[in-house]
Amino acid sequence: MGRALIVESTFLIDLERAHKRGVPAGAVTFLEQNQDARLYLPFVVAGEIASGISMRDRVRWEAFLAPFYVLPSTPEVSWQFGRAFRHLRDNGNLIGTNDLWIAATGLAYEMPVVTRNVEHFRRVPGLEIESY
């Protein structure tokens, strides 16, 4: 079994676009280079996916989530969220709430977040990031 990686919403959107267009993109290349990786979704990403028009059917949503391991919120995730929020707020570098939950999940579970939005997530101290 390979590395454990958290994927965020943009990664999934890029995969879907590449699939629809039939053209390999950065997310596809990343997966090809990390075939043995175990992919995780933070609970908030599962919710973001559920909110999309294409996933309004629960059966389809559950089928989409099936290849991933969904990480639940825990007291540690909540603590990491609060800690990161305070730091970012105090330094004038806040990021979106859902992205902060994604980062907090990465911190709590000690897993890197796979993203193309590196500069955004880099603001969170201690968060390991994998770019694609």
C-alpha cells in the first residue's frame, strides 16, 4: 500500500473535467504517478460533492465516493481548525472555511493535501502539501 493522501475538491473537479474531455490533465497524471496511493476525502469535500447538481442523486453520490475513504470530523480536526483559523486571522491570511476544514483534516490525520492551489494551502502552518 502506498502513501495516504487527502484530495480536495479542485482535484476531483479536474479529474471529472479530464474524463469528460477525454484529455489527460494534471490530476490524471498525478494519479498515474501515484497508483498505489490510498486516497482520502475530508468530510467537507464529501458534502461539497453532494451539493453539486450532478450528484443530487444519493445513489450516484455514494457510488462516486466508493473509491475513497471519507475522513470524519473529530475533536482533533476541530482543534486544528481553530488553531489554524486563529493563526490565519491574526496574520490577515484567512482562506475559505471549507478549505480550512480540509487543511485541518490534513493536520489532524497527519496526511498531505493534494492540490493545485498550493499558495492558498501553504498559508496553513504545518500542513503538508502535494501539488499536481
